[in-house]
Amino acid sequence: MQSSRVRDLVVGLFVLAGLAAIAYLSLQIGGLSYKGPRGLELVASFDAVGGLSERAPVRIAGVKVGQVESIVLGDDLRARVTLDLDPRLELSTDTVGSIRTEGLLGDQFIELAPGGEEEILRSGDQLSFTESAINLEKLIGSVVHDARLGDGEEE
Amino acid sequence: MASELDDVAGLVQGEEPPALPHRALVRLGALVEALGARAQRLVLELGRMARFGAAIVLAAVRPPWRVRRLVFEVFDTGVLSLAIVGASGLTVGMVLALQGYNTLVRFGAEQSLGAVVGLSLIRELGPVLTGLLVTGRAGSAMAAQIGMMVSTEQIDGMRTLAVDPIHYVVMPKALAMSLAMPLLSALFIVAAVFGGYLVGVKLLGVDGGIYLTSLENAVEFGDDVLGSLLKACVFGLLVGLVATYRGYTTARSSQGVSASTTSTVVTASVCILVADYVITALWGV
């Protein structure tokens, strides 16, 4: 009977360890989060989101404060991005949201720049000011185009 | 059948020397016939296996619940496989990190090491390697044990005592395999991620935070982790079914036991690899 109880204990520990491993994979590595009390949810419309993906970080002054929850095409044919932010944040209504790139070619994220208004954004509000993703190819293209035009004028 | 056809060929040959194409045709006919017989046997076997699986499922939902037997079997398949699964996971993770680093560093992308190690482990290597290891470690033993009970007429003895051998012997084994596989696969992946961390961060000097961040950013719960668990569950069911079926249908001889053990490992391994492809193709995991 003694050995049977030891075996029960070992099997129980094995099952617990396995469940803990599954939980670690799901919660920590998989990023599955308990959607309990909703965070601050803001909506921002962009002309172009570039390579922005769901779960991309949202940062204020470089500090991560939330993530991109969904990206859909809005009725006005602009990209409608929903942000899931820390509920303790008090952002003024003139906060600017812009899509930035980590380094030159890194992953894209959303940078929020708080403004100076007294009023505070509530959950479900829409950001009034946004800056779209910078399209590097377009930028280079326009520079080359300008340079050619400049050459042409000189001749 | 084949020998009969040979006789016919011989008869024809005895009467008059036949044209060469005719003999070739008879040979071809025999070949096609043999193929047909094999195909029929395969279908028959699959049908029997499906019926056997249905019998296990029926036994599993019928009381008594056989909790003691189940715990015993989980100990045999799960706990005793833990050492080999953990050790393999650790070394696989270490090798992946080493190989991945050597390739990534050429493109200056060694920050993505965590993503490479994590994605390949969670999507493919974790469930598949665990499945193959557990097949070799526990599936073969399962088939051999049931096979031995069949060939020493213990199973018949149980029937005489009005104990359903599928309910008492087979069902707890198959169930234990299905339960242990996802747990072992998750432990394998965690051990491998740790092994990759050891080599990548401690040995090769990738930043620890960057390793884990790239891992966490690359892996999605819905796409990767859920798919990985689905694969492990399917593999567990397959291995449990194949091992118990092969054991239960063992020929009553020592040769029969060895044959059923071998065919368990071969069949279950092939099943795992084919199922892996099908799941990946269907769900894009």
C-alpha cells in the first residue's frame, strides 16, 4: 500500500508538471492573457499601417503600455486599429498616435505622444491625430525622383 | 494463388513453347492479384482497428472507471518516459540554438534566435519527437505486455472469469497514452526552450531578454500552441490505439510477441509522421 501511495503522488506530480508546462507555453510564450477587467481601449484610423501586426507593442516614450488588439478595414476605407492599453493611463484627447519602426528595418509598433489638453480619453474613444507608417520604398523613390528633377532643371 | 498460376504457366509451357509475351502476361496477372489481396487485407485490418478503437471508447465511458489501473498506466507511460523526454528535449534545444545561431549570424539576425528555436519546437519538433520517443519507450512495452498476456492465455483467463479484457487491460493503457502524450510534449518543449537558452544566451552570448522576447513575440497562442497540443493529443490517441491493437492481435508465440512489438513501433511512427503532415496541411499549424 505504501508503494502505491508513492506512485499516486509521483503520477500527481507528473500531471501537475505537465499542466504547468502547458500553462507556461500558453500564457507566457503564447501570450494568451486573461481578459478580466477590460483595459483602456482606444481606436485609431490610419491611411496605411504598413507591416503593423496584431499584438504589436504600443509605447509611450519608449515604454510598452499595451498592444494592438485588431486591425480591420473601416467604412471609410482606412485601417481601423484597436489598441488595448493599461487601464491606469490618463491620456489627453489630443494624443497623437504614429506607426514607427524599430531601427531601420525592424518590427513596427505604435508610439503615442500625449498632448496638453485637459480632457482625458475614455475607453472606446478615437484618436483624433494619427501618423501613418513611413513607406521606406516610397520615400527613397521620391528622393530619387526629386534628385532627377533637380538635375533636369540644371541642364 | 501465385503457385497455382505458376502451375498453369508450366502446363502451358509443357504443351507447346509459349510466346514470351504470354508468360509475361501471366506473371503480371499474378502480381496484380497479389496486390489486390494485400489491399483487401489492409482495408480489413483498418476496419478491425476502427472497431477495436470503438470498443475502447465504449469501455472508457462504461463504469467501473478503473482509476487505479489508469494511475498505474500513467506511471508506466508518462512518469517513466519523463527522463528520456526531458533529456532529449534539452539536447534538441541546444543543437537547434547552435545550428540556428550559425546560420542567423551570417545575416546579422541572431536576435531572432528565440523565434527560430521556439517556432520549430512548438510547431513540429516538440509533438513529433515526443511521439516517436514515447512510441519507442512506452508503446513497444505496451504491445509486448498485452501480447505476452495473449500468448500465455491470461486474456482468455480473464474472459473465463467474466472480466472484459478490453475494459480491464486495454482501455486504461490506451487512455493513459492519450493523456500522457500532450503533457510529455509540453515538458519536452519547455526543456528544449531551456536548452536553447543555455546555448544561445550562456554560450553564444545572445542577450537573454532578446531571446525570450523574440520567442514570445513570434509564438501565437491560437496558431502555434493550440496546434501543438492538438498534434500531441492526436499522436497520443494513434500510438495508444496502434500499440494496444497490435498487442491484442498478437500471434500466440514468442515470435508473435516480437513481431507485434516491432510492428507497433513501425506503424505508430509512420502514423505519427503522416498525421503530422495532414494536420499541418489542414490547419496550417
